[in-house]
Amino acid sequence: MSKQQPSVLSDSAVALMRKSHRNLGIFLVIFLVLIAVTGILLNHTDFLKLDQRSVPAFIAARYYSDDANGQEISGYKSDGKYFYVLAGTLYVNSQPIVDCQQLQGVVGLAGQTISLCDSELLLLTPDQQLIEVIGAVMGVPDNLVRLGVVDGQLLLQDPVSLFSFDLDTLQLQPTNIRLSGAPVRQAIPDSVLLAGSVSWQQFILDLHSGVFIGNSGKWLSDLVAVFVIVMAISGLVMWRNPR
């Protein structure tokens, strides 16, 4: 007959460890189930088309409150569409278009929409397809601050000068035309911001990692990981001390 290994812990210590192990297990159940379920969903993103479906507006609102730091998100309106930048991306209504850090104006000209983004001209079709990016290498000043259209001419302004710019010939010429009626920034309605702006894939991924609730979510994820380690160690110790 094999001898039972002597316990290295007192009965009271083992009892306390068992109680702590059980309580930690109850605490961790909801998080482990959440991680498991979201992990399974993310493994089947293509089949479920999570990247093509959007979360409800009340969930999407959580993202915008963080990105705007509690401030109103503003942009421009052209041809009935709203143009704005969020998290380094230019949006037209709820459709992401291209990387952009600072949107400085939007105008319509000759059936195209022209956005001034990071001192580059972005030419878009009426259905928001990017046609061309015109920057400093094509003769556009690299420090533009705004743009406008006067009498069918595209006008570009840097901190000291005003130019007319021909999109066909890419000719840039100084002008004395007064730039009136330049685009004015305005608040972007919540209905535009929230409509179809966050995919289920992004939301589930953020739930899985804890990012959805901000920095506190990261710390909570770390705490859950520590508790799992504690559970594993306490389980091993109790196995070594069967009573």
C-alpha cells in the first residue's frame, strides 16, 4: 500500500485555500465564458460576416465618446454628405475612405468632391470612391490651410498666399480673387456618426481584449489573468495536500 504524502500545510491553511479557490472560480466564471465565447465568434468572422455587420447605435456611441474626449465631433457638409475625421480616418457619412489626420475643408467642383486633408487634395467621385491624391509632389503647397471654389475656380490658401489651381493641368498660379464662402466646420449629427460605423468584429475583438471599457478594461484583463494563475497554483497545492 502506498503511503499518503505528508501535508506541508495546516488544515486551516488548506481550508482557507479551498475557500479562496472556490470564490475566485465563481468570480472568474463570467470572464472566462466571455473570453471563450468571443474567441469562438472571432474564429468564425468570415462565416458570420462580422466585419460586414454593424453594432447598434447605443454601442457605437461608446467609441465616439472616447475618441472625441467628451467634445463634439465636427467636420464639413458637401452635396448633402458629412465629411469628418475619426481616429485618423476620413469618413463620408459612415463610410471610411482613407487615412487622414486633419480635415481642412471640402468643396464640390465639376461633379467631384475635393477634400483638403493634411494639406493634400483628395478627389472623390459622387459615390465616395477615391480618384486621386494631389500633394506637394504634384505642385500643391505643403502647408495649405483651406480651400474654396469661386466662379468655377478652385482656390487654395496657405498662411500667406492665395492660389488658383487647375485640376486638369495641375497649374498653380497666384491670384487676387477673394476667397469668400469657404467651407465652414459644423457639428456632425449623432445619427451620421453612429450609423454603421462600428462592425461586430471590432466590438467583439474589443470585448475579448477588454479594450471596450478603456484603460480600466486592460487592467481588468490583467487582473483576470493573475487570478487564473492563482487558481492554477492553488489547485496544484490542494492536489498536493488532499485533505
